[in-house]
Amino acid sequence: MRETRFSENENGVNAVSASSIAGQQHLQSLLSQTNSSDRISWLHLTLAGLFSLGIWWVSTATIIYFNFQPVVRLSFFLTSLSLAVISAYLIYRYRNDESILGAYITFTGALLVWGFVEVSFYTGYIVGPLVRPIFTIGPSWQAMHRAIHRSIYHEMMIMVLGIAMASVFLRSKNRFGLYTFFILWFAHQSCKLNIFFGVSNTGSEFIPDTVSDMAQFMTVTNMNWFFPFSITLNTLVAYRLLHRARDKQEPSWRRIGYILVGMMALLALVEHWLLVLPLNKSLWDITIPYIH
């Protein structure tokens, strides 16, 4: 009887021991998978950041170059319009796609839509009516009124696109296209206001002859009162997005999306600083020999 009980106890101990060993092995397996997943995620984040940097710089340099090629200006405008239409379709189709591919597609699509916004302005096809030149130096209410009037069609188009984007992404799961569009819109308006109020590097050398009269609304000075506010807000947005990209509790596709959009905000921040730093440099100075 005692031998039977002893045998049963021994079997129970062995079962518990085997279960414990199996549990430890399973835990080690999970930890190994988690560490491997983290390494892969950081690699993906790095590649996503490089992708965001590359497509932003290349697309902007391409726009600058072709804006100074009058022979192909109309073709470039129509090509950009076609890409924007295709991108809008892809944005709509992938608005609920919770995958890394979906994050890339909505981000890239919004960037191409914004590329059309830039092309439509600098090619002179969607700008606004001509205004009388101003003869005062520095920002003024009259200059602001005429600057708005000169670009009213363009600004109205951006507002329509913004409303359309917001309506598409209102209840969608993948909103990185919306974030991308509005960050580019904010950076665009912020840079315009800073150049109007006064910066040391206005970038007037990148204005094609189609909208060369816009140079009269640029003010050259060391600093303006609006710059600290725009820099602060831009910094907070970039920090928030990049911080979300580091959050391991977020799904992988969201982390990729946040790094894509966060890098865009960070690059916009760098562009803002280049407006006032005494470097006399731009992110696209390499294009100057080809446009002048």
C-alpha cells in the first residue's frame, strides 16, 4: 500500500517537473521569437525611415527640375494629375488595410496627391488671378491680401482635397494617408507664412517664371515672430509621431506608418530651420545647375 502511494507521488512529481520544463522551454521560445520580432521591426523601421526620406527628396527635386522645363511643362502637369488620380483610388481602396503594405500605399499615395498640388501651382495651371505689383518692402496687410488673391484657386483646391481626404478617412482604420496629407499641408502653409513674414533664405531661386511674381511677397530678414511658434508645433508633432513609432505595444503596421509620417514631419522641421540658419543652403541645391 505504501509502495503504491510512493509510486503515485513519484509519478506526480515527475509530471509536475516535466510540465515545468515544458513551460520553461515554451517561455524561452516565446522570448526568442519576441526578440527576433523586435530586431526585424527595428530593421523595418529603419528602412521605412529611409524610404520616407528618399521619396520625399526625389519627388521634390523632380518637381523643381521639371518646373523649369517649359517644353514638357504641360506633359508633366498631366502626368502628375494622372498619378494623383491613381493614388486617390489606392488610398480609398487601402483605407481599412491593417498591414505594412497598406501603410506604405496610403502614405505614398497621399505624398503623390500632394505632389500634384505642388506641380499645379509651380507650373502655373492652378494658381489664381494676377494682381497689381506692390512697391512696399516687408509684410503688410495689403501684401497679404494680394498674396492670398494671387493663389486663391490653389488654396481652394487644397481645401477641397483636405475635406475629401478627411471624409474618406473619417471612420477608416488606416489613417496614415490623412496624417501625411495634413502634415504636408501644415508644413506648406507654415513655410509660406514664414517666408512672407521674413527669413534669411527665401528659396526664390527655385521659383519658375510661371509664378515669378510671387517673389514680391517674400521678405528677407533674419527672423520673424511667427517662426518660433511654427518650429515648436512642428517639433511636437514630429516627436509625437516618432514616439508612437517606438511603442512596442503598437502593431507592426502602425509603427511603420508612424515612422513614415514622423520622418516627413522631421524633414519639414529641417526645412524650416534652413529658412533662417546662415547657411545659404537648401536641401535641393544639387538641382540648381540644371534649372538655371
